[in-house]
Amino acid sequence: MKILFTIGGFYVHLFGLMIGLGALAGFYIVIREARRKKMDEDKLLNLAIYCFIIGVVGARLNYIISFNLQYFLRNPHEIFMLQNGGLSIQGGLIAGIIFALWYIRKNRMNVGKVADIYAPAIIIGQAIGRVGCDVFGIAMSKEWFWGVNIGGQLLHPAQIYEAVLNYLLFGVLWMKRKNTAYDGQLFVIYLIGFSINRFIVEFFRTNPLIFGPISIAHIFSVILVIASIGLMIIFKKVHQTPLISEANNTIAKEDIEWRSVGIIIAMIIISIVFYYYIHSI
């Protein structure tokens, strides 16, 4: 894992830094959306922090069980060596959702509204965090100019592929957040969109294969899409709300959308430039 610098003997890794920045961006979105929807900021921020911690644990457990179980059975001390990498975002997502459902029920909150607040927050955190990931793609069949040279081999920059797709998904959710047909719709779009993103990028990564080019991460993506469809049906029955009128929001949307598009494009460009710079030094 790439080390950026040290502070008093403490190593600051690229992956850890980007995950931290992604988490902060996500927390900011949660607070902003909580205020817009006039919901309890403290409870939602606490949930975000809890889910982040539990998500890391879930991501680690899923990676250990699904991707490299035999190695960790032989080397149990490596389970706690997060600095060496090995997190599965799909496992973290599942663990976070399970805990969130318990927390929301305990605090008697609206599941759909809370889920919609978290949808753009989660994906922006994933986009930023993925830039620092140290899991590169497979070797390129041709020397495409965007390939990244690692150990003398030109590889697909799978991290950037996924980061860009996640930024675009964030843009979709951000534009849609004031015009939903039912509470929970944003979260359903997020789950399906992210699953599609990961399904695509997985063809450029090296993971345990189930059959042909289909990996275990592909299977998780399909399962999430199916679960999302079921969730959509439930949300529609329980949290149906009237569509927000386009006519009433035309001027505000025009002012906000172009600015948001510009910010998202800028974040994509900055992430790409930073990615290639950091892997060139």
C-alpha cells in the first residue's frame, strides 16, 4: 500500500487518506440533507459514524471469507492488518445497511427518508475513497495511453474507472434528490447504479472467478440488484409521495444544476490528475 508520508513514525497511506476524505465528504452531505429535510442532524450523523465503522468491519470480513479465506486461516494475525489492504465494499455496504435498519427502527425514523439522505453521501464517499485504492486492474492487451505502469507492467486503472462511474452516479442522485416519486427511491437508484458500476469494472479486475469471466463480485452485484428491486416494491407501498412539480422548481433547478455539474466535473478531473500524479512518483 502506497505510503504518502510519515508523522512521528506514523505512516500515512494513500488509501487511508482517501477513505478519510471520502468519509468527511459523506458526513457533510448527510448534515446538509438532514437540514434540508428538517430531520435530526445529530442522530443521522451518529448513524453515519457508526455505519462507517461497522462498514469497515463488514468489508474486511467479506473480503476474508469470500476472496482469500484459506490464506487468513493459515495467517490469522493478518486479519487485523488493514494497512496491507483487503476490503470488499459490497460486504461493508451489507453490514452498514443491516445496522442502519436496526438503528432507524430503534429511533422510530422514516426508513425511506433516511435512506435517501444517505444515498448520495455513500456514493460520493466511495468515489473519493476508490481513488486511493491499491487494487489495480488486469494487464492491458494493448498499450492504451491511460494505462498505469506498475512494476513495469501496463495495467488498467480500475480504481479510476470505478471512481468516475461513482461520481457520475452521485451526479444523478444529486439532481434527482428534490424530485422523487417515493421515499427511498434515491437509495434504490444508488444500489442498482453502484451494482452496475461494480459489475462493469469487475471485468478489468482480478478476483476469484465462479465461471468463465464471472467473479464472485459479479454475483454480489446481481444479488444487490435483485434485492434492490424487492426494496423498491416495499418502498413504493409504504412510502409513496406525490411527485414534486417541475414547474414550481424550474428556476431553482436551472441555477443549481449547472453549478453542481461543474463541481462534479471538477472533482472527476482533480481525482484523475491526482491519481496519475501519485502513481508517477
